[in-house]
Amino acid sequence: MDIPTATAASPPPPPAAPLSTGQARGATRAGDRIFLAFSRGSGILLLVIMAAIAVFLTVRAANALSHNEGNFFTTFEWSANATPPVFGIGVLAFGTVVSSLIAMVIAVPVAIGVALFISHYAPRRLATPLAYVIDLLAAVPSIVYGLWGALFLVPHLGGFYSWLDDYFGWTGVFTYQDGAARSLFTIGILLAIMILPIVTSVSREVFLQAPKMHEEAALALGATRWEVIRMSVLPFGRSGVISASMLGLGRALGETMAVATVLSPSFVINTSLLDPGGGTFAQNIASSFKESGEIGKDALIASGLVLFVLTLLVNGAARMIIARRKEYSE
């Protein structure tokens, strides 16, 4: 019997030459290249706009500060149209920071509670319309809040302020002199109502993204609904809540018309939050810009530069907090 001879194995095909850089780039789809160009251009454009705003504010502020006869940071007076001009931001910085902090202390806990109620407690037929209403509240113009605050909130806060004076007046922070309730505490309450929809909406969406497997595992181990929220939902949504709070704080710091409608400005810092007086950066700019001269407008722009820097610092601090706690939210 003939034994078949072994055929020679065919040689392996030569390895394919590696693609050159131009060929690799050409393999990318045109849509991806266009999207990348638009994304990169948008980011660069945003940085250019921010830099242009900073340069404009700095140049105009330098002109005002060169004519200022007072200390820009400690003078409790705003006479930018006088000869010579004397102005300072001490009262404005105090009013802006204090009213915003009051708003955050009031709004953030309430917003977290409402967001948790909508996302984990309320039945769907109630949660859906309630979420729509809260989203609509975020779209109400600030002047409407201001008119409501001036015509309804201010006349009805006298009794509450008297109660605070009776029980907490010994602290010196809540003493009330039976006047119109046009104070920083009133502004804080109004700002809290204004930022509540923003913080609630963002926090609700974050809580709804919590991993369902984690919640079901906790329930399977016998945890109550509150324990599930405390162990699974809140740790996951911590970064989102911080981001939502910073969005609300940004609106509180820069709110103009509502504050200008309610607050009676005076460049005096009172130890009591219930006494009339004080002011904010945005409110002072809105109420003084029209009748200000060239130096007066530059002085207002200088105060706007401080608000600009303050907002950047707040957002930067929020980003640092989120970055440090990111590992606990994953």
C-alpha cells in the first residue's frame, strides 16, 4: 500500500504592516472628529469668556480703587459718587455671606427631606405631580418672589420675630425692635424658598440613581427603609447633594431683584439678624448702577469682581469636597 507523502506546509502569511498615524486617524469616523472638535472648542471658548470677564472686571476695578479714599475691604460706607469717592465692601460682604448661609441652613435639610420623600416614600401617583410642581417652582422669575416677599412675607414675620426675641433674644442675634421685618434673616428665608426647588430637583435625580441591588440587599438583611436610605442612598448621593447645594448657593450669592425688592439697604452691620439694615453685592449694584457716575460704576464693578472671586472660591471648594469623597460614593 502506498503511503501518502506529507505535503509541505504552506508558509505563514507575512505580518500586516502597522498602520501609520495618518491611517489610524483616518480610521476615526468623521462624526467623532467633528464632535471632538466642537467639544474641545466649547471648552476653550468657555475659558476665554471667563478670562475676558476677569480682565474686564479687573481693569475697571483698578480704575475705581485708584480714586478710592477709603479702605475697600473695611470701610462701612458707599459714597462712590462723592468727591473724593469713599467706598468699601465690608457691609456688602457681610450681608451677602450671612444671608446666603441662612438660606443654605434652612433650604438644604428641607430639600433633602423632600427629595427622599419623592424618590423613596411617596407613591408614584403622588410623587410624579409633586416633582412636576417643584420643577415649575424653579422657573418662577425672581421678581415674583421679591413681590411675594415684600407684600406677604414681610408683614407676616413680625409675630415670628417676636417669638424669637422672647426665647432667643438673650443671644443678641435674635433681638427684635418691633419694626418692619426687612432684615437679613428675612432675605435668608426668601432665598431659601427660591433655592429649594433647585436643590430638591437635583438631589431627587441623584437619589433615584442609587443602585437598586444595594437597596434590595439591605432589605433582604432585615434593614428598615430608613436604614436602607442611611446606608445605601445617602452615601451614594453625597456628591450629588453637595453639587446641588452649590448650585443653590450660587443663586443665593448672586440674587438681585428679590433682595432689592425686600431689603432696605443701610451700610450698618447689626449684631441682630432681625434688625433692618445691611445689603448684598448684587442688590447694591442693581439699586445704585443707574444713578452712578463713571467712578461710581467702576466701584460697583469692583464689588462685582469680589463676588466673582467669591463664587469661584465656593465652586472650587465644592469640587475639592466632591473629589475627596468620591471614593465613598462609588
